[in-house]
Amino acid sequence: MNFSDSDKQAFLKALVQVMPYGKYKGRQLMDLPAHYLGWFNTQGFPDNALGRQLALVFELDHNGLLPELRRLLKKSS
């Protein structure tokens, strides 16, 4: 599957997006606890860009991909 540069940028932006509110305000989405992402999944993600980013990060976490992505992001910075 080929992704456009804009798709790649949106993906990376979702990982490093900072949670703007709540108990985990100030944390990057990729660093939110799994139980918090799971709570959003059962309650429903917000119907906005942040909600789509949270849903993406939930799926990555649920499929065990976040540790490797964190490692790659830290390695590239």
C-alpha cells in the first residue's frame, strides 16, 4: 500500500498530537495509557480531528504497534 506524503504527515501528527484536555492533558497521544484509549473506544471518540487521531492511536495500540513506532520516532529525532 502506498501512502501520500500528506497521509504520512497526518499519521505522524496524530502520534505526537498533545492531548488538550482531561486527566492526561499535555501528553502526546502515543503516550496515553491503553485503558484511556479503550475508554474512548467504548464511549465514542469525539467527532472531530482529535477524535480521528485518538481512534488511530487506539488501533495502533490495540494491535501492538505503538512501542515500535515510539522507538522509530525517538531514533529519527
